[in-house]
Amino acid sequence: LRDNRIELVRASWHELSISVSDVSLSDEGQYTCSLFTMPVKTSKAFLTVLGVPEKPQITGFTSPVMEGERMQLTCKTSGSKPAADIRWFKNDKEVKDVKYLKEEDANRKTFTVSSTLDFLADRNDDGAVVSCRVDHESLNSTPQIAMQVLEIHYTPLVKIISSNSWPEEGQSIVLTCESKGKPVPEPVLWTKDGGELPDPERMVVNGRVLSISFLNKTDNGTYRCEAKNPIGRNSTEYVLIVHDVFNTLLPTTVIPSLTTATVTTTVALTTSKTTSATAISTRDPNALAGKTGPDHALIGGIVAVVVFVTLCSIILLGRYLARHKGTYLTNEAKGAEDAPDADTAIINAEGSQVNAEEKKEYFI
């Protein structure tokens, strides 16, 4: 062998070793080793040289691509021996439906391999990473990869979101128009029933948000949000129905009012008198204001006071009558029970008139 790349490593009666540097496809072939003994001994070995595939390239992409257009991306690699394998991925998910083509190179030793990915551009593909991966046994499990980021332009996608699912009269509502497109849509346009908003003072537009305050029946109708960009325009509608105020009877808690009663009783020797009861009612400062109708707490307090005063009067009158029941004689009347007439009774009365002031009795 006469090649500077071939070097004799070891030579003995039992072994002969050579090394080849900077291997090329031309080094492929059959090598023969001979030992010149008696007789001559020979051994043959076939050297196979692998062709390393070149780094792949993706062609056929033009930016940007309009939604709905057909895209054909081609991945090609040359110089592989044997032919390399090409696989497609979109966001790390393999795409199976592809075309594969293998061609033999001019040296009739290596191959050029290409694969075509054909699909319709969709808005969901915007920003997706399409990669072409070349696998070959010469790459030692480290594939070569080419990548392409997709840019898809599409018309706006519009959606209206309401802040109030059951709007009632007097309430407020906020309608948000969400629009997504590429290029980014221009500011949205709000209309009502095909015309301009009828009440700009209550219907305020701030960017993509429509706020309506103090709702009433005249606000019923169809509200449209329209968004556009250089690719096209799109719109969506929201039907607003303002409902009557729904009154719900809530359970109430009766708070008794503070009541003060004053009762005065005077008892004399011959008569008894009970003064009328005076009831002073004080409203609870924590009671709810602004409610019309009878105050049941106040009425209940007055009735309680009247009943209390009546019971007290009956008890006092009963005790008074029970205490003074029977016949009573004063000291002046002692000894006059048998007198024939009033004059004799006075003369016979004990103690005469001298001690009359000392014998007075008072019943309380």
C-alpha cells in the first residue's frame, strides 16, 4: 500500500496491523494480508465506509403565510451511505403523513434523501416549531435537526364576555370584547341593533370594554362587537335582556324597643285612687329606618305596659280591700254602744273631749 494515510502499526510472524487516517469513501473495499511463509498464508477483510449525511435544510417556507393557504416544506440531506432516515415533528409531536424520496448521488456511493410535509396553514399553527430530524447509524444516536418557526396571519377571532348573567333594572353590566388575530386587531367597534350606542352617558366604551350603568328596559337589544386587521374582519353579538327587579321576602328579626312605665298609687282613709299609667317608649337606635307599615315592636311594648299597669292596680286594690274589710270603732266610740240617743253617747264616751286630739286614729 502506497498511501501516506496508511501506517503500519505492528508487524511480527504472528500479527500484522495497519491504521488508516482521514477515511474517505474511496477507502472502502477488500483488504488482503499475506504472510510469506512456506507455504504463504493470506487473510482477507472487507472495509465498509459509512457516508455521514450533511446537515439538513428546510425549504419552501415563505413568511408570513395566510390562513387557509397550502404549505409544502421540504427537508433534504445529501452524502449519506446508506440512505438516511428523515422524520418530521411539529411542536415535538411527530407527523406521519409525509412524502419520502431517495436519490443516488453522482459518485454512485452516497444518497440524497428528501422528505416533503404538505398541510393547510391554520391559526393554531402560528408560532409552532416544525423540525426535520435526520437519523443515521454514523451519527452515533445524535441526530441532525433543522427547525422552522411558522408565522400564520389570520382574521380576528371575536368573543364577548358578560360580567352579569342575570342583569336587572338599576344594575350595571360590563361587556368585554376579546379579539385575537395576527396582525393584532385594531380597536373594536361597538354597535347596538345595527346603529350607534344610543346613550353615550350611560354606555361608556373604554378600549375593548363596554360599560352600561343604571340598566332599564330601553337597553334591551343586540350588541355587536367588530374587530378587523389587514387580513379581514370578524364580529360577534350579545343579546341583552334586562329583567325586572326580583323582590325576595327576607326573614326579619324583631328587636323589642326599650319601654319605661311609671305607676303611682295613693291611698286615703276613705277613698283609694290609682293614677293612670304613663308609658314612654324609646325607639331602638339600631332599628332599620326607612321602612313603612306598623311597628310591631312598639305596639307590643305598649300592650305589655298596659297589661302590667292593670295587673299592678288589681293587686293593690285587692290588698287594700282585704286589709280594710270589717267594722272599726274608734276610741271615742267606746262605751257608747248602749246609749239611747246621740247626746247620751257623747256624754258617756270615755275620755270626754279633753283627750280627743290624743285619741285620733288614722288608717293608711
